[in-house]
Amino acid sequence: MTTTSTTEQPQVRAEPIVTLRGVSWQTYQALMHDVGDNRAWRIAYDQGILEIRMPLPKHEEPKRLLESFIEVIVDELGIELRSLGALTLEREDLTRAVEPDTCFYIQNESRVRGQDKINLPDDPPPDLVVESDYKNSSINKFKLYAELGVPEIWRYHQNRLEVYQLIEGQYEKTQQSPTFSFLPIAEIPGLIEQSKTMGQRAVVRLFRQRIQEILANQSLD
């Protein structure tokens, strides 16, 4: 006699992703025009392949904390920042487009300050892009960012923060941020984990104290 186990296996909830092939640039633009900016999902488009994804909370929370950390850094440095979230970065001449989880103008902030629309390649790409990573993508987003000329990417993946710098058209993993060389990259994942027990704002305050400490020590050197 054969018995069948009725024990259910734990299910891992995958991020909802829809991939469409054979989508012309004109069709992609018409879709984006029709749906507008007030939407929860994000896109990546690579020469006829359109990927649509709906971010999950487990990806959104680290992204929002990283946004707060970056805002803390620029405030403590006394420099400007333009935060543009999931800005649609697109170039018709390359038939490529992508929406990061969030992005920032820092070095080039003054060049795009107050602009209602960013037009690549006439305007510079964001100085820093943040991706709270997900699985099952049909599109190599690093390739898209490289084509668009984004100089730095932060990738939060499996409780690790990885930093990549664009060098001669390809991304190379680096141990420190090209923009914020003093930032203790290895400490960031631990802070994100602490937020689950301490609370997000408590962790942001803790991070601010850490940055103040680092900058104070630098001024003494």
C-alpha cells in the first residue's frame, strides 16, 4: 500500500514578474504614456523585451532605509542631493529603459536641479542607483545601467550590501563607495536587520551617530 504525505512544504513567495517579448519601442512608450506615473510596478526594457515587476515589502523596506542612510550622509556632509526614486531612465537611441528601486543625483545635482523631466543623454544619468535585488529577472539590469552610464550601483542582496563602480563600460565590485569613501559598507546590513527589532527611525538615528563619529575622527587626522 502506498501512502501520500499531506504535509505541505513551505512556499517561498516570488516577486511577481511578467516578461513580454517582441515589444516595440513605440508600444513600450504608448504603454508608459497610458498608465502614467501613478503605479506600483516597475519596468525594465531591453531591445524588445519588457519586464514588469511588482516589488514586495521585503525589498521595499531595505530600499527605504538605504534612502534614509544616504540622506543622513549628505546632511552630515552639508552637500545637496536630488532623490528621484524609481525615475524612468530611457534612451530611444539604445532602445533601452529601466526604473531603479531608487536613484540619486549627488555630484551632478546642480545640473538637474528643478528640472521636471530628465532627458538622457542630454542630461547626466543618476550618480547613484540602489537596487534591492530580486530573482527571476529576464533582463540583465547591470547591462542596462552600464549602457546608460550610471557610475555607481548599490545592490542589497541576501542581507548583503554590494557596491559596484562603472569602469570602462563594465561594473566592478568594490569595497568602498566611490561617492562616500568613508562609509562602512559592511555595517549597513546589520543596521537593516536591527531595524526589525529597534524600529526604522531608531536605526537611522544610530546610523547618524556613526557617521558623525567617523567624520569627527577624520577631521582630527
